[in-house]
Amino acid sequence: MSTVPRTTSSPSPTVQPDKAADLAARALHAGATGRWVDFFRDLHAHPELSMQEHRTARRVSEAFRAAGLEVTEEVGTTGVVGVLRNGDGPVVMLRGDMDALPIREETELPYRSGATGTLPSGRTVPVMHACGHDMHVTCVAATAEALSRSRDAWAGTLLVVAQPGEETFQGAAAMLADGLFTRFPKPDVALGQHVMPAPVGHVVHRSGTIMSATASIEVTIRGRGGHGSQPASCVDPVTAASYFVTRVQSVVSRETPSFDPVIITPGMFHAGSQANVIPDDAVVTLNLRAMSDASLERALTAVRRIAEAESAAAGSPRSPEFAVFAEGPATVNDERLVEDLATAHGTVPGTVVTRLPQPLMGSEDFSEYGLPGGRYDGEPVPYAYWLWGGVDPDRYPGFTPADAQSADSPVPGNHTSRFELDAEPTLLAGNRLLTTAALLHLA
């Protein structure tokens, strides 16, 4: 995990916002919308788990080639990179993620997923696009085609990235390690967007930190197993792990300032195989989120301290073991980029620009592309990341982006089995937002 400050120098816009919006509207040529809706529905019906997006990558590669891009496959395992060179000018990167989640889809969509996949553990699970990555990569592909058909309106180089493994925080790092910024033109600016359960037409921006840093940690608490009728001759790791799960919440309630929130979620607890057998080990897997890399590291340190203390209190024969994975730094938007983009998006017909008052506790590995050092040499890449709505406003009258964060929201949220998008208007909005953003920085 990087704790390097984000010191970026964002490029100035090269196209005026109103002109960029006009060009974006012109770029989606007649007859393309239905084809891209079909493309999205095909991806939705055939989801694939993180770092296993082989079919999705093939479909995206075909779309990039048809748009006239130079295409390279298998970058960072299953990633796809498209390059569109159009004379001298800035290099603008557009990124869309491709992976789905181990969730059984329970929507009524005619193209709902019935797919299954295999986790790294070997377990077979249902798979669903429950976070909109099918829409993200469709918008990127549609935007690449639109810009390819409008080359008379801009100059520079378009770097289009279809990324694997966002959900597991593997994909961005894998693509960078495989030479994304050395084998291909390094971008002057990187742009990304994420669909959310908000009305179509709404776009949400925030300068500075927009999403949290995250890490997951697997904690193995050691015991000494035996017969369930003789607990005094054993050291019960289940009891110790249960105390640990309860106690670790005090990191949030008693060790974290209210202005610097932290979330700790014990997502998995595995122990034992039979009711009358005390096991040797108990494994608890937690997910942590914080508003800065430093706060996340403090929380991880506290989790380790509490696990060691509970193990000692239980008389464990060995110290607990820790494995940290799925780490991702905070997403910190370039302030100048956001201000320019918010202005440009405000000129897109039918668009309502909303400012996010506080960062979200969700996390993204998109920020890896902007980090200095570490994954690649040289200066950091200024980036901007925003959210846009994918819900039919007529289906949920009066629903606003703020309502999406409410516990009693009527709209199924991301990572739920009933998450769905209103395909055509979401695609049109996402394409125009992304195309406008790209044209704002292409000469």
C-alpha cells in the first residue's frame, strides 16, 4: 500500500466545455445505441470472476478493433489495452473494469445471469454483474468508437483500458506491473466513472478524496483442539476468536476520531467441522476501510494488537497469524480536473451535477494509476473519478443520489442480488459523460 502524497499537476482543458458537450452528443452516431445496449446485455448475461474475464476480454477486444484501435490482449493477465493515435497532442486514458461478483442474481431481467464460476479456493459459486462493471466497460468501448468516428474534432492519443480484477484489487496493479505505462503511451490524465443507484441524468463529483482506502486481513487464532466434553483440557480458538470479533469493534468506537471514520467488517468466520469437536484453529477475515492510507494502517495495527491480546488471554499455544490482501489506497481526485469536469458535465443536456459532501467508504483500485513511484517510474498521473446514475427515475419517483446511502432505500444497491440498471438511458448518459471528459483534454 502506498502512502506517498498525491502531488499532481493537472493539464489545462484544451476544448471549451460547451463545445466538448456538443461533440460528445454528435459522436454517438445514429444506430449505435441499440448495438451497444445488446453488447451490455451480452456481458451482463455472461459475467466472469476477477482475473478470469476471458470471454469478456475477447468481446471487448473485438469492439476495440472494430473501432480502429491498436489492441493488445492479456495485459496483466486478462486486461485489454486499446490505443488510438490521432496526431500530436495529450494522452488521455479511459478505464473500465470487467469483473463480476460471486452473487446469485435475483432480478427479473430477461438477460439475467445464470453463470457460475470457480473461486481460487476451488469452490463453485454463482456469478453476477452486481456492481455495473458490464456497463463501465461498455461505455468505454462505445466512447472509443465515438471518438474514432470523430477524429476531425480532436488530436492526441487515446489510451483505452479494460481492466480485470477490480473487486479483488489485483487488476490495476497487475496491468501496471505488466508495463501499462511503459509498453504503451503514459497518460497525461486518467479518467474513470462508476455507475450508482441514483436517477439517470445525475452525475456526482467530489474534489480531493472521493473513496476510501481499504484492506482485508485474515486472522488465524491458534488453539488446542480436543473433545467437546473436555474443554478444560483444550484451548478453544472459537471462543477466543469470538471475543476478538466483538472487541475489534472498539477500534471504531473508542480509538477512531469522529472526523476520520474507519469501518471494520468481520465478513467471514470459519472454524471446526463437527459440533462435539473443539478445533485447533479459527479463522476470521475482516475488511477495513478508512479515509486515508495512514488511518488504514493504524486500524490494521490495532486489529493485530487485539488478536494477539485475545490469544494471550485464552492461553493460546501459538501467536495468531495474519495475512493482508486486497489492499487499495484512497481515491484522491485532482481538484482542478474535477472542477473542469463538473463544469463540462453541467453543459451536457439532461445532466444534473451534484457535489458529494463527504467521501464514500467504498473503495477502488483506479487510484493505483495515479500513484507516483512504486508500480512505475516517473511523475504521478492526475486523475478524476466520478459517479453517475443508472436508475429509471419514473420507477422510483423523487429518488435522489442522497437517498442511495439510506438504509431504507427502495433501490437495490451495488453488490446486492437485485442490482439492475436501466440499460439504454444509463449507457447514453455514461457515454456522453465519458466522451465529454475525454474531449475536454484532447487537443
